[in-house]
Amino acid sequence: MLRTAPHYCSAIRNAALSVALLLALTSSAHAQLLAYEPFNYSAGTGFNSIPTTATGFTGSVRFEYELPVISTIGSGSLYYDDGVNALPTSSNYYYNGHGALFENFDTTGAFASYLRGSAIGANGTTLYMSVLIKIVGPQNNFAGFALSRGGDPDANRVLSIDTWTGHTSSDYFVTKWSPTNIDAGDADLGFVNQTSNLFVLRFDFGNSGTDTVSVYANPQLGVQPGSPTAQLTGSDFSFDRMDIRDFGAFTISADEIRVGTTYASVAPIPEPGETTLLAGAATLALAALRRRALAR
């Protein structure tokens, strides 16, 4: 028995190294995700002035212009798949029929190294963002997911993924906004529907005063497509809050808002849980011990 101890120790040591590697890989994947709002709040109406529980956000969610449908958390997540994989989701989603829900990013936490002034968008950095959006009803006004800087009023809006009668068609657009809340440029994303759509935004914050946002509409998960659906450039796309706006005869739903340092972190494919990985490592260790014992 004493002569077999080194073999057992070697197997255990190798298993421990495997477990450590799996944990390191899992931790690295988690580190790439800087913010995540899955709207995992209690289902029901009156979603307003509630402390955020989302990673990478701070303060309370705020709802304004409540008329006639109040701010609501719905049961069950919005759904998206790319034909092969389904986007991992949590349990609930958000929707409203008229108004704007605001939520601030935590610029003192994981975003501290990505700041331009007091907003997210440091020169020379790249960030990714994703959001699931579903708009139901006639495209007769404005509805969309927006990013703002410096305050909640419309004049602080920087960028949005939206449908709006001010565009050339009823399609989804990516829109940049001037300080006077005027469309300062937009790009047609080429479709409109009343189902859930995944939008992935890549922000390249330039060193020369020009920022670029690339939008991938309903893309493949896990691997960034070769070219975006649309692109816009602007002098400053930095932001410090997001909002979900609806000012028309329809409802807007949103879910699974992610911000990360890689495409895969915001458009992930389902992965085995840490428990599964560790259980697999333990199984391998036991198998190694059994083989060594039988070899004697």
C-alpha cells in the first residue's frame, strides 16, 4: 500500500490542477462581463423607484411619463436563438406601454478604467453591449432602447436602437442624437417585426475624437460576425445610463442587457455550469485512481 501512495498522490495532484484550471477559465469568462441586467425582479406592475439588483448598475430604476400602461415586470424571459444555440436568459423581463425606464451604470466599479470624464467611453477602448427588444403594435411614434449621458431628459440621449416615424421607414434603426434631441444621423437595420430581436453593439471609442458603433442585428452567438448590420460614427458616444422608451400605441419589452469586453461575453452560448465542470474533473480523478490500482 505504501508503494502505491505516490501514484494516488499524482492522480489527486493532476485532478486538483484540472479543477484549478477550470475555475480559472470560468472566472476569466465572468470577468469579461462588466454589467448585466436580467430584470430578475418580482413579477408585477409598478416597477419604479426600486433599488437595482443588477451587476454593474447603481441606484434605483426610475420610471417616468406613466400613461396609460404602468411599468411592469413580466414572468418568463424573452427568447432568442441563432438557429443553433439559444441565448442564456434569466427568469423575467421588462415592458411598458408608455413611458421611459432609466437605470444608471456604476461608473465607480468595473467601469472605472473605461471612463471619459464621468461617462463610460475612454479613448482607445472597445466595449460590447447587447439587449433583447420586442416591440408590439403599430410603428406610429418612438420606441426603443437608448443610452444617455449626464441626465434623464431627452436632450441627454446619445444613441438608440429604435423604431420611429421620423425615420425613412418603419424598420429598426440605430440613431445618434444631438444635444437638442434631434436625429443627428441614423442607419437602417433593414427589418421590422413584432418578435424578440437581439441587438449587439460594439463601441470603438477613438483617440481622434471620433467614436464608432457597429450594430449586429440577430447575429450568431459566441463568435462575432465578419461585418455588422450597420455602423454610425459620432464625436462622443460615451454614456452613463440606459433607458427603455415607449411613446406610441404599442408596448416595448426588453431583457438581458449585457455590457462586456468581448463579443462572446454579451452574446454567449450556453456553457456547462461550474458544478458540472467540477463534477467532471472529480470523475476523471476517480477513473485515474481506478486505472492505477488495476494496473498493479
